Amino acid sequence: MPAAKTVHTVCSHDCPDSCAVLVTIDEAGRATRVQGDPKHPVTQGFLCGKVAKYLDRVYSPDRLLYPMRRRRGVTKGPLPQGREIEAFERISWDEALDTIAANLQTISDEHGPESILPYSYAGTIGVLGYGSMDRRFFHRLGASQLDRTICSTAGGDALVSVYGRKLGTDTEHFPHARYIIAWGANVHGNNIHLWPMIEEGRRNGAKLIVIDPYKTRTARLADWHIAINPGTDVALALGMMHVILRDGLEDASYIAENTHGFAELKQRAAGYTPERVSQWTGIPAADIECLAREYATTTPSVIRMNYGIQRSQNGGTAARTVAMLPALTGAWKHLGGGLQLSTSGAFSWDKVTLERPDLMLASPLQRHARIVNMSELGRALTELSDPPVKALFVYNSNPAAVAPDQSQVLRGMARPDLFTVVHEQFFTDTADYADILLPATTFLEHKDVQGAYGHYYVQISNQAIAPLGEARSNVALFSELAQRMGFTEPCFRDTADDLIAQALRTSQPEKQDKWMAGMTEATLNAAGGHQRLQFASEKDGQPFLPFATGPFPTPSGRIEFFSEALAAKGLDPLPAFVPPEESRHTRQSAYSLEFLPRKADHYMNSTFANLPGHQVMEAAHTNYLEMHTSDAAARGICEGDKVEIFNDRGTLQMNAHVHGHLPPGVVASRLNWNKLSPGGNNVNLLTSQALTDIGGGATFYSTLVEVRKVTAVAAKTPSFR
Ligand SMILES: Nc1nc2c(c(=O)[nH]1)N[C@H]1C(S)=C(S)[C@@H](COP(=O)(O)OP(=O)(O)OC[C@H]3O[C@@H](n4cnc5c(=O)[nH]c(N)nc54)[C@H](O)[C@@H]3O)O[C@H]1N2
Ligand SMILES: Nc1nc2c(c(=O)[nH]1)N[C@H]1C(S)=C(S)[C@@H](COP(=O)(O)OP(=O)(O)OC[C@H]3O[C@@H](n4cnc5c(=O)[nH]c(N)nc54)[C@H](O)[C@@H]3O)O[C@H]1N2
Ligand code: SF4
Ligand SMILES: [Mo]
């Protein structure tokens, strides 16, 4: 019997930190401990509260362990937690794969392959698990392509429109900063490994400013919390520019050398006086002046912009405008200065080989398939024609809980004529709608390779334990399924090791990116599981400063304040504040409160929400509507009262939590599973399918609602907390 050992894995949850996780395995092959790798410079030996308890998840008695089929006569829809299994019957993998292959073939023959819709997101951000064999499979099938917009395309496309590439200030450089702005970034809740870096900076004299409508834990610990009205960041950033340019605080030589469209931007910013901006943002004009001046005159200054500001209808422009600030002040030149949204653009995986879009030409379509925006899933399932969606294949995601405009999504998923496959670890809300349910492995049970969007290390995630029950990895599932469909291309037989080699271009050193040159599975393992990207400057003992100098990979080769590419798409080439349609600034409606349907600090989107240990940590916020004292008083609502929160899209029931963590006019609640929410729906019942101005993203944080106290009659309904 093998002796106890430790295996290097990587946390594959959708989190910027991508922690190095050491898993201890006992003689029987069972994982007994997970810990953050002390040798990883960003993980620094600790894990977040969610993943520190990871063995509760891996060995949960609720894990999905076998393939299952919906029992005849059982309609699709919500199942009570713990009793889901009664709706299904166990089948073998052979039978499951044969059934799926036969159904997909029939549907493809009758309606065309584009009637098949894959739906996946970031259940795992491992390179293989996120997108490799699955993409090959759906490309070869000719299935509709999914535009994966639900999280970050607004901000990502915006950043690229300014700088050409998704790079940012190194997390490890934050201790050098002296002015740190967390802008729409819940560092403590969502990005905890940045926190020690910020704290080190503060010990060295840095000031931390948080710009967030909600008083997060990060905001409570900051030197200055600026409670901005939701959806008004464009105005604030333009107001800061106004002050910076009015007072001549910009870095004229950096601008002259590196940017495009400065004169036009200056003219645009001139209209955004602090007084005007104050009316939209709710921030006093004097504070806008102070923030702008402190930001522009303290060196080095860094902005941790996260994806919170781009979940508004004007979120693309918001990210674009904020991203321009360090280009005006030249902050990029300094160690510890600049901005970080994402570092993911530093990792140049061979996506073309991994995903093989060319296989679409070998499909019955013989052309590229249509593209369906995942943020419009409700419409896709109920309104799309030519062809309508007849099969839905869900993996790495829980759309019944996370997709906006939930009632339309669930109506679509409940269609008896829709053939639905769900590959999952648990009986999620989405599993309740499956015809065939397949068990998936966790990151301890399969192999992968991973980059990060919050640091610059490539990591190998080794398989630590055998799959539980009959669980299979995404790679194994789609490889098997391809054989059943009769796809003969050799790429469908590639193993995880083959795919890792392809991702790293191990056999084509001449095509390897310089930053990943020479990296192989073997070198990663030899280095203890992770290797830093090889930045040329660091070889010379100089820090990696991504945008200190040009050229920039934009159309003009410069940082683009003015974007001809956006103009060509009919968009404003310069930033302008256009309030979201669904906001207090534009809409005259019965709904006067802005709703923030937030992420839970102790869950990962909808992941972990079903685990008792995690529920305890999150309990103080579960199924509560948080509101400001004045909004509660105006509606006769007291702490703990049962309230209804509603708009045209639906009504939720919760208990009121009345406090000062939000500005007046803004209410908030947190994402949970539907089946764990009173009434059977979570916050996404109230969100809309409106898309962001850039990137076609979801607009969770542009939602208007009204709230009322539940009357005595309504209180007779079963108690929900
Ligand atoms: N604990 C935990 N960690 C997570 C996740 C999780 O669910 N739980 N999710 C992971 C995922 S998928 C992602 S994408 C990242 C995202 O991490 P973040 O980008 O930090 O995402 P959010 O929590 O959506 O938004 C951050 C903050 O923006 C604020 N905000 C909302 N609207 C506005 C606005 O109009 N302006 C400004 N300035 N701020 C606004 C919110 O109140 C929130 O506190 O986190 C990852 N990490
Ligand atoms: N109201 C509101 N809605 C939101 C957000 C919000 O802040 N507020 N955030 C949005 C954002 S930023 C995001 S990224 C999305 C996230 O939406 P999703 O990507 O759907 O994220 P999760 O809810 O974490 O669900 C991921 C699922 O994948 C499964 N999974 C994990 N690993 C694997 C694997 O290896 N194979 C397979 N087959 N399955 C696996 C997990 O068990 C889990 O159920 O939600 C969005 N929805
Ligand atoms: S969820 Fe994020 S912070 Fe937690 S272990 Fe995973 S990567 Fe690290
Ligand atoms: Mo996300």
C-alpha cells in the first residue's frame, strides 16, 4: 500500500487567486487535509474559508455519484433538497452515453445541429476543464456556439479597447503602492489573497479607498469608503479626470508618448464638473475633488478594479473610463502603480488546438455555427427559432440559479420537448430539470493546468484522489461521447496529459510564447507545481510593469482614450455617462429602489450554497434583504420584518435587515440556490436580460425593485425562515 503523500493541486473555482492547494492523501488513498501551499507567493500558505473546508464538499453525502435518468412521468422542475434522487433512476455510463448520443443525433437530423445548445461557464477554470475536449465535441457536432458573457466580457473588452491586452499591476507589487483604490472590488470577500498585499502597503503608509455602494468588509476596513450610487462610475471617473486636467495634475510626457485621443478626452472631461457628477453619484463635490487630487498626486497609486462595476448596463464604459485614469497620471511607470482588472491575458494557451474551431467545418453544417449569448438564456430557450433550441447540455454551470431573468429561464428549462443533459457534482437547481444527469469530478479527482486572473503563475493541478463513485472529468466525458457519436478524428482520443502538452505547446517550442518558454508538465512539477511567467525585464532584475511603455497591442499601437474601433461599431469612441435604463436616473416607474443581487462572501456564486458548514458561515445574510433605515422607515418596515421585494419580473419574500451598510435608495440581497430560498426563487427572479453597452454582458446590478412589508394576510403563508 502506498504511504501517505502530498499532492500539488490548484483550486479551480472562479476566483482571481487560483490558489496552490496541497492535498494530503492517506495510505488508503483518501484525502485527509487541504492546505494552501506556503511556497506559492500569492497563496502564502492559506486558503479562503470556503475551500479550507473543501473535504466537506468532496466527500459530501450529497455528491452525485452515478449517471441517472429522469423517471418516466416525473415532470421537470424544482425538487425538494435531499429528495431529488426520487425523481431519477440510476443507469450505467454506457446507457447514459448511448441515450445522449442517440438523442443528439435525432435532434440534429430533424432540426439541424444548431438546435443543440451547450451551456457552460466557470465551474472549473482549469484550462482543460473550462474549454478543450468539450469545445471540440460541440464544434464537430455543429452545435450552436455559446458566447460566454455572464461574468466579465464587458470589463474585459473594455480593458482591451484601451490597452489591447488583459494585463494588470502584479498582485505582488501592491505592497509598494501608497494610494490603493478598490473600485467595485470586494477584496475581502472575493479576492482574499490580495488583502495581505494591501495590508503590507498600508503598514508602509498606503491609504486604502473603497468605491462601492455597499459597505463590504473591505469597505469597513478601509481608510475611506465612498458609497457611490450604482451604475454611476463613468461619471465619477470623468469627474476625477476633470479635476486632474483642470489642475494640470496629469503626466504630460507619459500621455504624449503613449496615448491616443488625449485632446478629445480632455474636451469631454471638461463637461463633468464635480458639482454635476455629484448629482448622479451621490458623492459630495468636495470629496470628488479630494479623491482626484490625492489619487493624482500620491505615487505610486494603484486601482484594483474588479468586475463589480461592469455588471451595470453602462459597465463597459465604466471599466473603460476607470482604466484610463492611470494612463493620465502615468501611474504605470512606477513599481506598485497602475491598475489591475485581470491578469489572464498573460497566459497564451494554445486555444486553437485545444478547442479546434475548424471542426465546425467537418460538422453537418460545414460552416461556423450561430452564436447564442448566454446572458440571454431565457430568450434562447423560449423565443429562438430557426432552429429552436431542442437540446441543452449543461456543465460547469448552474444556470437555473445564476442566469438573469429567471422566470423565463425556468420556463424554458421546464419545456417537456427540450432534451437536457446536466454534468454536475451535486443536485443543483439545474439538475432538477435534467433528463440525463451525469456525475462530475472535483479538482481533487482529475488533472489540469491553470493560469490565473489575479496573478502571474502557471500551475499544474495533479490528480490527488480517485474519482468518487463513477464521476468523470469533463475531458473524459466529452472524449467518450465523441466516440459514441462516431467522431473519428484522433483529437477525440487525446488524454489529459496530451491536452496539457498542447495547451503549453510543449512539442512546438518555436511557437511558445516567450513568457511560457520551456514550460512543460515536468518543469512545473519539478518546480513544486507552479512557475512564474518569465518576464524579460525580471531576467534583468527589473520588475514587470505591463504598461510602463508602448507599443500597445491596440489598433493605434497606443493607449486608446479615443477608440475608432468602438466608433466603427456605432458606439461612442470616448467615455460618456449614460445612466442605465433601469436606474433611478432614467426610469419613471413604480420601482424606486436600486437592487444589488450580490455574491455571497462564503459561497462561490451558487457553489457551496448547499453545504451545511458553509451555510453556517453565511447565515447572517441568507434570505435577508438589506436596506437603509430611511427606506425602511418610509415603508413602515422594521428589522426582521417579512417583506416582499418585487418588480415586473417577479416577487421574492425575505426578512428585512435594516442598517447603514447601503446608501438610501439601494437595497441588497445575496445569491443562493432557488430551492433553498423562500418561495423557490433566488435574486435572479428580479434581474433582467438587458445587456451591457460593450461586450454583451449581463447587467445584474442594473435592477429596480420596490419593497413592501408583508401584511397580516400574506403572513399566513408558511414561515420562510
Ligand atoms: N466569496 C466569493 N468569492 C468570489 C465569488 C463569490 O461568489 N463569492 N465569485 C467569483 C467570481 S465569479 C467573480 S467574477 C469575482 C468577482 O469579484 P468582484 O468583481 O469583486 O465582484 P462583485 O462581488 O460582483 O462586485 C464587487 C463589488 O462591486 C460592488 N458594486 C456593485 N455595483 C457597483 C457599481 O455600480 N459601482 C461600484 N463602484 N461598485 C459596485 C458590489 O457591491 C461588490 O461589493 O469574484 C470571485 N470570487
Ligand atoms: N444575481 C447574481 N447572479 C450572478 C452573479 C451575481 O453576482 N449576482 N454573478 C455572475 C457571475 S460573475 C458568474 S461567473 C456566474 C457564475 O455562474 P456559474 O458558472 O454557473 O457558477 P456556479 O454557480 O459556481 O456553478 C458552477 C457549477 O459547476 C459545477 N462544477 C464545478 N466543477 C465542475 C467540473 O469540473 N465539471 C462539471 N461538469 N461541473 C463542475 C459546480 O458544482 C457548480 O454547480 O454567475 C453570475 N450570476
Ligand atoms: S476560492 Fe479563491 S481564495 Fe479560495 S482557495 Fe480557491 S482560489 Fe483560493
Ligand atoms: Mo464571475
